Amino acid sequence: MDCIGRFDFDNGLPEDQWNQLPVFLIVTLIGAGVFIMWEEETFHKYVCPYELILSIASRPSQFRMSVNKSKCTGCGACQEVCPNNTIITLDSDAREIESEECLTCFRCGDACSVGAIGYRNTGDIE
């Protein structure tokens, strides 16, 4: 049978290819799911609604996670546990939290051995 005879002009695909479409969609969705879940940061930034809810709720707040730069030893323990990679290294090796993307999960505060990270009033932050 020639190619034109097998073509279903109403649906746009050859008739026997419609049977393969569900398999293609399932494989594509599984691949996309694995890609999204591979990195915790990717999941938190693009899939999880928790960050969106917290960021909207915390914008008018006077409190946020912050680093006391005079106490910070620059060990990097906070950066290792941050699921969203919102802690950056400054020129002085001290750390700073980018509050716009912070999940306020308190993992960084728990990991800090010198107590340099805490939930503070924005007026009290150095």
C-alpha cells in the first residue's frame, strides 16, 4: 500500500501511528518528571507551590532569614543545606541570603554552628 493510501486526512497522522501516541506521551511525561525531580532546586523553583505561597505572604512581613555578617565564619554549611540555593558568598567570605527566593525552611539556621543565621526583624539586620 502506498503512503497516501495509509494517510488519514481527517486526523493528520497515518492510521497505525495513533496506536503509538499514548506510549509517546507517557514516555515524554516520565522523562519530564525525572528531569524536574532530578535537582531539588529545579523542583522548588518551578513546580512546588510552597515557594510561591511563602513569597507572596512574606513580602509585606518585617521578618526574614538573615545572616549576621560579623558572626559568620564563612564555613559554607548553610549553603550546603539550602534547597533553593539562595545563599550567596560575599567578597568577605561571609554569606548573604537572597530573601526573594528564600523558602524560610530554617535549614540554614540549623546548620550554622555559630548562630549567625536567624529569623530577624528587617530593622535589626546589619
